[in-house]
Amino acid sequence: MEPVFVIGVSMTRFGVLGESFAELALSAAVEAMRDSHTLEMSVDRVVVGSQSPEEFVNTGHVSTMLADLLGTVPAGATRVETGPSSGASAFELGSALVASGMAGLVLVIGVEKMTAVERGTASRVLAKMMSYESETRYGATPTALAAMIARRYMHDYGLTRDELSLVPVKAHANGAKNPLAHFQKGVSVEKIRRARVIADPLTLYDCCPTSDGAAALVLASSSVVRDLGLRDQAVRVLGVGHATDYLAVQHRLSLTSMGATVRAAENAFHMAGLRPSDVDVCELHDAFSILELIAMEDIGIAQRGHAIDLVKEGLTEVSGDIPVNTTGGLKARGHPTGATGVAQLRDLVLQLRGDAPKGLQVDSPSVGLAHNIGGFGNNMVVTLLGL
Amino acid sequence: MEPVFVIGVSMTRFGVLGESFAELALSAAVEAMRDSHTLEMSVDRVVVGSQSPEEFVNTGHVSTMLADLLGTVPAGATRVETGPSSGASAFELGSALVASGMAGLVLVIGVEKMTAVERGTASRVLAKMMSYESETRYGATPTALAAMIARRYMHDYGLTRDELSLVPVKAHANGAKNPLAHFQKGVSVEKIRRARVIADPLTLYDCCPTSDGAAALVLASSSVVRDLGLRDQAVRVLGVGHATDYLAVQHRLSLTSMGATVRAAENAFHMAGLRPSDVDVCELHDAFSILELIAMEDIGIAQRGHAIDLVKEGLTEVSGDIPVNTTGGLKARGHPTGATGVAQLRDLVLQLRGDAPKGLQVDSPSVGLAHNIGGFGNNMVVTLLGL
């Protein structure tokens, strides 16, 4: 396997934005190429992660459309979709193309424009990633499933409602320092206690927003890194793990552990030759607050049922031993589905380069882990990056 | 780069079918695994090529859905989309995963269920892959663009209407011997001359149908091939080329040559270390009859403007020097968009193994080429397979 490097990164502001799908994608792509000093080079491939542009912006065939607008024609272009983990899956394909020697320079774009549709449409689109027969037809929504999981977790491990609130409190505190985050102000446990209940026990502050945004990365082979003289800012792809679980939550072995995260993490660590204790900074898929705690346990950075202890002790804060979601996570950075996996990797690369936003830089990390969930917990990609 | 082998293939009947999207995909997948003697093995990855299941069958997140139904959980699963070349692009990702060493055994499925929607819906879905600004808003459809190209080609090279008809006559003659083809009866030049005009000069018989269907392949590394003792039926992936062109036809340099085919073919031949004259059998993307002639010229198996000479001399028939679309092509085999690229490769593998349907076997071919078009001529994948 050829070594694969990330040599440039970028993301747009996340939020409810005026820019179009194409404007967001192009903006992120051009900035990632500028960051990697490859603007005047020809890329070998473009890989686009996007969940459903056909439905969110009424546009299909986005790989060619973006290749055309970007000026990367005739390079091959491909769109990858695995629900909300589409960004990380696009990164996986880009990595495989470089690792196989089939490409030397690959542009990976993650993009979603979710807020241009009528109210209710985004929920209907997202519902298509669930099991109609086992879930949707009974009225189950992603938030309802997350609430059920949270309730079970609280029952099994004694987690309290106020303890759970510490997760979004941290997310918002970090997001407040991230100039590109969807939400840039803090919240308190007290405020969450009084917040509108979405699906008991989850309130508004336990749920990520629906966002617009894009992020991009440039991947390169050793020889391209050498030719460009970019070894200093190149971050190595150490491992990629990808795993599925049964589509419907009811068919899984556990409510409080996600098997696909466990397997994806195992595979990524195996490929990297690393262990959970080697990780210095994490980006975890906290679409709902409870999922951050479960991911910490499934990945192996916390003992089962005890992730909240690390949060309470401040260990997952930027200054802690194992910082999690230093730029706000899905909760505060926002969650344009196809963009999230790429944005997580962008933020890890900045951490590893020492270029994180002011007040969010972790002290000299050398290994970062990203965890991206597709579907409702059934299509996970775990990626390890390092210096 | 690790060598990549195709060790099992399958396709369902193509046509207007009663089976669901999932039934088609599962049927093809299971048969490909049976063909490769891997039914009792765990695959490392599942890659699904499908253009728009969200719109054609109101189902999203099909990679996890199929992984669940197939029983391949927890293997990672990914859906790839590049319009009607989604099948070949899925094959490309599967090849990259094996070639990089990231996977040893990969199941590739191409599937589309296009006829379950109301009349007119399929056209609206397919229109999303064109340029709205430059094409769709002026009423241009894929058939209208193909007609314009045919007219220009006839003007430039003196091709007559009756000569063009020889392409679908050959396709239907081959399809008549293919028990899985959408259309299994022959047509004559006379019948085409009297047929309904769809977009002048193209008639009903110049246009591929809208079909349901699925096809699947099993890809394996050298060590898996060795462990399974399958060297005799393993076909080697020699080269994969992928290229784009501008989204709208009006922005391209030529109407009678498709730059993305030229580049994708060059890249595939370069990777394989082969030349056009080395090809023994071809599967070309004849969504419209004129595209078969143009592809022959763009790939380099015919001189510019002279592809029809090979057709008239019978050289592209099964018994000819360079057989093209031996099982009916998109015209007669049918065109479930996401399935086509995989079905082309399935038919090439059968040719190379000597297992083509009765009356369609080419005499001892050793190199096969497949050409899959995405969008209207802007996202092409050319694949070379060999013994």
C-alpha cells in the first residue's frame, strides 16, 4: 500500500447560508487546493461526498457538475453516498485511489445544502435512510431513536439528565471559539434543563442542527508531497476502518453500543498499528449528545458506562487528556450531512499542524481520530491521521 | 499496486420486471457469490452502483440496506454514483480497495429499478444529470442531444440513415440469443426505416429502453484467488480509466467525438500497457445507436468517420475481428442505469472464460474492453479485463 497524505484542507462557514450547493463546494475545493499549493496543478480525481443533492437541491450528477465548474475536467469524478457518513466514505475512496497507485493527487469534497427546501422536507429526505418497514412506518425518527438509546443508557449506567448536558455544554463552548461553526455561543446546564423537549429525554440542545456547508481535502502520494516540498504540512493517513450494522436499530444486539463503530475502529487501529490510548484528539459524530458518550466507549477511549466521568473531569475539553470535538462537533459546528466527515478530518489536520482556531489548539497532538456515522448508526467510518 | 481479479459474475434478467430494487440486487449478488464459491465467506466490502434509488424507488441509504439484507454486516458498504456509469464507477472503487490492499474480497453490485414510477418520472429523474442552465431549460433531452450528434455525424462523414440502422440490427440479433436481454427479437433495416421517429433522425430502434435489473461481480486479491483455487476462472483487471468532460454538450470541442471516452481509454490502455489493437471483444455504451460508432472511434478501434465500415463488413459481429456488444448492448440487453456498467463487465468476463450464451461466444478472446457513459457523455469509465 502506498502512503497517503492530506496536504491541504478547507471548510466553508456552516449554518443556514445563502450560497448555493455549487458555490459552497467550489469555495471549499478552491481553498483546499490553495492550502496545498496545487491550484495550478491537474488533479487525477475528484471525489464528492453528498447524501442527497437530488432531493435537497434538485440537482443530480454532481460529480461531473463540480468537475466542470472547478475546471478539473478531464480528471475522473465520482460521487460517494453512505448517508451522513458520505464525507468520510468519499475520503476512503480517495485514499484507496492514492494507496493503490491509481492516482497521485485527489481532491475530496464533502457538501450538503439542506436548508433550501420547504419545512419538513429535510426530515422526509433523512427518513429515507431508515428502515421503512421496521422504523419509519411506526413513526420513528432519528431523534426518537436517539432518545430511546439515551433513556436506555441512563437506565443501565445511571447517567443523569444534567450529566448528559455536559456534552452539549462543551460542544457549544468550543463552537463559540470556532469562527466557522453554525452556533457560536455557549449554553449552560441550566439552560438545557429548561429547553424545549424534542424527544424525551432529549432537548433542543442534545440535537445537531440542519446545516448547509462544504469541506474539502487534497490527498497526495509520497512523490507528489516530495515534488511540492510539502512534507512539513502533510498529515499521514494512518488507518481507515469502515463497517456496517443492521439497518434497523431493533435488529441490533445493543442499544447502548454501536457495533459498526466498534468494528470500524478496530479495523482502523489494526491498519494503523495503534491502540485507543495512542489517540491525542478526536472528532466524534455527536448528531445527538448521547452518541458522543457511546462513541467514546465503542472506540475504546472510555470504559463502558463511564464516558461521562471523562467529561465531568474535563478530560475531553481542549486542555484535557483526550479532547473530543474541539471545534464544536456536529452539535455546534453544524451538520451538513455530506460535509461533516470531511470537516471532521479538516479540523483534525489543523490540530495536527498546530493551526487550530485561537483557543482550540490541543497541545502538540500526533494522532487524531475521526468517527462518522451513516444512517442511524449503521454505516460507520473511523479514520486515523498522524504526523 | 496489488493485482485485482474478477472471480464471480452474475446478472438478473433485464426488462420491465416485477421484482423490487432489493430483490434484483440480492439476486444478482448471491449468484455472483455462488459463481465465485464465496457464499460462505465474509466479504471485506460491498460497493453498490446506483443512480437514483431515492427517486426511482423512494429508498435511500441503499448500501446499508443491501448489506443488511445480504448478511454481509459488519463489512463496510458504500454506494457510488456517476449517473449511468455508476456501475463501472462502483467497480473502480472496488478495484481500488483491492489494488491498495485495503480489502481482499469485494462484492460489487450495480442495480436500478426504473419502471416502478409513473410515466414521465424516469425522464424527469434522468434530466437532472444534464445542465439545467444550458440544456434542460431549453427543452433538450438526452435523445434530442443524441439526435443532434447523429445529424452532425451524418453531415460530416456521409453516414446514411440505413447504415446507422445496422447498429441496432446487430444489437437486436445478439439480444435475440441472450436469455437475460430486455429485448430478445431481431429487427430489420426496413422495420427501422418505418419506425416511429423519436428525435429526427433517431427512431425508436436507435434508443435504449428504460429497464429494471441488477448485475454483480466479486473482486479478489491474488491471495484470495489462490486460497480459493480459482485461478482458472479468475479474470484479471488490466486497466481502469476514468475521465470527465464539460457537463453541457454545447461547451465541448466536438459533437462527433467524446473527449471523456478518449481520455478514459488512453488512461486504461496506459495502465494495462496495451493498445486498441490488442482488444478482442468490446462492450460499448450504445444508449443511442450513434454512440456506438463514436465510441469505436474514440477508443481507437476504428478510424475517425469510418466505424460504420467495420459494421458493414461484419467485423463487429460475434464472429468478426472486433465483436462489439455481443449480448445486445444497452439497446437490446437493456439499460437499468446503475446496473449497466456491471453487466458489461459480467458479459466480458463470460466471454473471457468461454462461458458466453450459446451462439454469442467470441473465438478465444484474451482482452476485453468495457465503456460506460455517465451523464450525457461527460463521466466515462473504460475498463480492460484479460486472462
